[in-house]
Amino acid sequence: MKPLIVIDMQKDFVDGVLGTKEAQAIADDVAKLMDEWDGPVICTYDTHKENYMETLEGHYLPVKHCVEWSLGWMLCEPVEEAAKRLNAARIRKPSFGSTDLPGLVAELCEGDIDEIHLCGVCTDICVISNAMMLKAFFPETPVFVHADLCAGVTPEQHVTALKAMKPCQIEVI
């Protein structure tokens, strides 16, 4: 099986407080890939509490975002619609990389994982963190990142993250 992991395509990262035109530009195509995918689809949610500004991340990135159950925490519309159609798995993550994601991938694939695919935002924070975690957990499984279906904090940081993944044996396609 080959799962597709859709990283943090939430309103706050697409057209909300941390949104970018690059994230907006990929939303429909991410949903299209989800609809065409032949395998399990998992959507991750960057998830914070009301006290976000008091957290370590809040000190480094002082922009309150993705507070659980807020409008900005929800998936952007095209991705949400695809997730509903597919009955996609969903997972909350309180940090950049999800320590629970590898277990969910193994469970949904019943241990039969041929390759793993990722897309979403932000390439330079959460996409790279989860790609690295999955590669560490499944070292003999090819991990692919769909570069044209990812968006970074800036276009330059997107490119830098893609370059950083290649030597770690993560395939950028």
C-alpha cells in the first residue's frame, strides 16, 4: 500500500493568519490528488491550545494559529471536501512532526507499506519534519514529497527544504 499524507492544509496556513499565495495555489490540486489516490489518505492538523502564546513555539513564532476547533484550525475547503468524500484518516499533532503518524500509517496499511507520499504545508517546517520522521521509522520504505503540491513559509525556504530532504534519501518529485 502507499499512503498519502496531507500535511496541515488548514485555513490558517492557506488563507488565514499564516497563509500564503503559494499555499492557496496548491489547495485545489492537493484535493485532486487526494481524490485520485489509490491508498489510504491521512490529513494532519497542527493543533494548539488557547495558551499557544505561552508555549516555546509561541515565543519563536508569536502568531496565534491553529487553535483547536477554531475556524483557522479546520482544513481548507477543497481539502476538507476531499477528506470527507474519502473518509480520510485525521490526526492532530501538537508539534511540527507527529510521533503518532508512523503508527497510524502502519495500522492503516496493515504493515504492508510499499511507499509513502507527502504533500502540504509548510515544506520547511512540518512537511520536512514528518518526512524525516517517517523515513526514520520506515528506513527501507521509499518516501516521496510532491514538490509542486507543497508550499513553504517563503518560496526560498520551500526550495531549501526540498534540497535538505534529498541527501536524507527522501525522493522529491
